[in-house]
Amino acid sequence: MEKVREVIQYKGYFEEFLLKQPKKVQDKIFKVIEIIETFERVPSTYLKALVGTK
């Protein structure tokens, strides 16, 4: 699938968090990132807007 956006990490926080997770959870996280990168409209099941922010 073609990417419609790019997900980037801020500093090393994500990698630090990811490495603490079991392999099964890491796989789920990568699947959600793949969905965010490839779907034009990401279902709210995977990503919701933050309320009360600009």
C-alpha cells in the first residue's frame, strides 16, 4: 500500500516505551502505525482527535 502520511517519533520516548512491551503488543502497535500511514481516513477505532486542544 502507498503511504499517505509519515509517522515520526519524538526524541527516544516511543522507542523506549516500545522496547518495554511484549512482542505481541509491539506487533499490534506496528499494525496501528501502518494503518495510520496508509489509510486516507483513519477510523476512530485506531485514532481519535484530542478534545480541548488547538
